[in-house]
Amino acid sequence: MVRVIAGAAKGRQLYSVPGEGTRPISDRVKESLFSILGPDTEDSVWLDMFAGTGSVGIEALSRGAYHVVFVDKAHQAVNTVRRNLELTGLAEHAQVIRGDALRYVRQVNPDPLFDYVYVAPPQYRDLWAEALVALDERPLLAEYGQVIVQIHPKEYGPVALQSLEVVDERQYGSTLLLFYERIERDSEDASDASSG
């Protein structure tokens, strides 16, 4: 059973997406994630890619996030996110989009930019790596923003990135959280790299 751990909607049990296609984050991992983020969650703007139940984005809203965009291409997942937002009374600060998360990232021009992008795709399809590459190519992150990836440790492997780098990783049993931030390169470094 998925629940909201803290904040305005604390204790609410969330609806699950029917079937086996989603992998909800455990309470232990979710609690650890938001302990790491701490008060930075307040007034933040999120993109919850491959949203599933919407558990992570809803937890962020419950803890004071300003706005969350939920994207999932599965009809049942989108319906579940909408039901959970109504259940928790947090729909006013959310946008739910049914569509391909990778296509959304390649096309969107968010205003304001995202403070956090949460990436938790279906397992063993390398979608997490595709999502990272797509995010690497677009300036969607706010200053000091983070991309947070949730995968099984066995899925992890090198990804060729130009503007994002991993700054932290935490493993909780069969869940690995990877934290990426944008590399700040000055123009001289960039010109050296292009001429080399």
C-alpha cells in the first residue's frame, strides 16, 4: 500500500495503478529521498516522469512544493494520478499529462524551470538512460536543480552526458537513487572542448 508520509496529506493511502506495469517507491526509500532534499522541497517545481501512481510528486506537493507536472503514457496511470490528487486535495498545484515522457522532455519549454525531475521508468528497458540523455540536451533544470533517477542497481551503467553529472547515489536494497546536477562550464572551457 502506497501512502503519503508527511505534510498536508500525511497518512492518506493512495490508489495503485492496476496491473504489473508500475514499480511504486517504497515508504522507506521515499522517506529517505525527502530527508535528503529537506526544506528545499518547499516552493519547488517538479517534473514526475513515468509518474505511475504519482506517489513521489504527491509527496512533494504534500510537503509544500509549488507545482508538479505528472507525465505518463498509460491511461490507467494517468487516471490513478488524477484520483490520488483529488483524494489528497492537491490537484490545484498539479498538471497531469497523458503522453510519452521522453517526447515531453524534448518539446517542453517550462516556465518556471524544474527544480527536480524524477525519473522512475519501467525496469530493464534502458528508459532511464534515454531520459537522462534527453534531459542532458535540454535546459529544463533551474539553477541548482537536480535530476533524480530511481532504478534497480543491476540496471545501472555508464551514460554519455555533456551537461549533467552524478553527484550522489544511495542504495536501499533493490532500489538505487542517483542524483544528477548540471555541470557549470565557463565559456573558455567550452571553447577548448569544441576546438579539441
